[in-house]
Amino acid sequence: MLKDKIYDAKKEVLAFEASDIQQAEDFRLKFLVSKGLIKALFNEFKSAPAEEKRMLGKELNELKKLAEEKYASVKKKLESNSQQEDENNRLDLTLAGEGVELGSRHPLSLVRKEIVEIFNKLGFVVSEGPEIEDDWHNFSALNFAPEHPARDMQDTFFIQRNGDEEIALRTHTSSVQVRMMEKGNPPFRAIMPGRVYRNEAISARAHCFFHQVEGLYIDKGVSFADLKQTLFYFVQELFGENTKVRFRPSYFPFTEPSAEMDISCTICKGEGCQLCKHSGWVEILGCGMVDPNVLENCKIDSKKFTGFAFGMGIERIANLKYEIKDLRLFSENDVRFLKQFESELI
Ligand code: PHE
């Protein structure tokens, strides 16, 4: 029946989709050309019973319109797709290149590198150790007696108890001294940069982690004079020839005698300012002669060998060099802050 044929054709037209031009062309050839299906149905229509003609004619015209519209819309869609593809594939070789943004070194890396290079010149090699430490390397071997109040000097993050031994985040890089001395035979001449952790409330002046550089020199006949001269050279290299140093007696369990070293304030040059609290001096490190107990703990003959050690905070030095007053800036990763160090030598 003609009516069913029109109905089937309509269904096919409505459902038609084409994914390429060939399929659209096949559709046109099937339905729309003069030898096509619609034309054939019109021919059949001529001999349809008179009373059905009105209804069939309407249906046929509708089918024709639907097919034409479908073909037009499918074709349009395919054409715009291929235009988009062309656009995407077009390479304009005359366009200016995309700028390559230069990263910058973190100020702490810059300062660490500078410190390491100065000590390299004096024959110190770099040595590193783990950040998760046992009690022995962080405290006991360094002459902190059990229950010694000196353990309270450093607010430790304890992680777990391993049998008799506490496991903690190292509170200073002095633990690397012990590892180094245990591993080999003197002489040792090394610096040990690294991150350390202390349980402190975070503020502009304190953080729960920071960075230190430890120094160790052990040999026959090393004296306090060597310590002073080494650190004096270091300060002159880092802060300039006119920088003065002074040593104040201090206490560390692992050095005897111990001292803290101040340098003349890099900001006011000793005149007195806020940074040096109007004293003209700023403290930069702790140091001393390695305590014979520490040498013995590490199986080094303290009758034969002596040595010195020192430890400094990298943030502190960066603060003096770049006047970064808020410690939190170092770990916030704010690009506006970091970008300021772009021009520093890499
Ligand atoms: N470890 C000490 C601290 O963290 C610094 C230090 C190192 C002092 C070596 C003397 C010798 O405060």
C-alpha cells in the first residue's frame, strides 16, 4: 500500500544521520533524484483511488519536504565540521612563538648553594642523611644523656617508639655528623645541608620545619683557631670583607667548648637597627670543638683526633641577605615572592 510505503520512507528519513559526505550523497540518490524513491511514490500516487488522493498527496508532500530538509541539514553539519578541522590543522608559521617563562630558584636553594660553594673551596664535601632519625643519631650519640634537660631545647616531633628507641623527625643536621663519623675513618671535612623539624607554633619568626647547614672537620691537631679562621673566611665570602665576627661562649651537649657566632649587622652595618635590636650584631650560627664523648660514641679515638663542628640556619642567612622577615614566605610558594629571585645567578 502506498500509505505504508510513505510511512516507512518517512521513518527512514527522520532517523537518518551521516558521518561523511558519501553517506549524505547516498541519501540524496535514494530519495531526492528524479529516479529516486520519492519520485517513484509520486508516480504510484497517480493511480491511487480518488478518495485517498487528498490524504496521500499531503503525506507525500510532507515526505518530500522532510527529505529535502534532512539532506540540507546533514550537509551543512558535515561542511562546518570539515571547516573546523581545516582550521585546527592550519599552522601559521609566521606567528610569534609562545614565550618560555623562566623559572627561578628558591631563595633557600640560592643561599644553600652559595654556602656549599664557599666551603667547597676549603675542601669540604657535601654529605646528607635521613630526615627520619632514631634517638641515637639525633640525641644519644651527640652526648644528650637520657632525660638530659638539653633534649628539651629542641621540641621534637616523635613518630613512634621502636622497642627501646624513639623514632623522630630530626631536630638538627648534627645527626648527619654522627652518621658520617660512624661510617669511616678521619679525616672528615664535610658540610651537611638539610631540612630539620621542630614542634613550634608557626609564626613570622618560627616554623615547624626549616633548613640547616652543618659543618664538621675532624683530623689530627684541629684547634679552635682553625674553627675561627674557617668561619671568618666563610663570613667574609658570604657577606663581604667588611663584616666583623664575634664569638660568645655558649652550650651544646656535643661540643666543648661551645660558642655562638655573631656578625656585624648586615643591614645597619653595626649602627643599630630593628633587625639587630639596636645591638649592631646578629647571631648566625652555633659551633664548638666536637666533644670527646661524641668522638668515642662514633668509635673515633679522641686522644688522636680533634675536630670542630658548626651549624647554621639557612632561613636566617637568607633573611640577612634578602631581608625576608616572615619565615612563612619561604614555604607558601607565592609566585610573586619567588619571582623576585629570577635574576639571581642559577
Ligand atoms: N645543632 C645545633 C642546633 O641545631 C647547632 C650546632 C651544630 C652547634 C654544630 C654546634 C655545633 O642548634
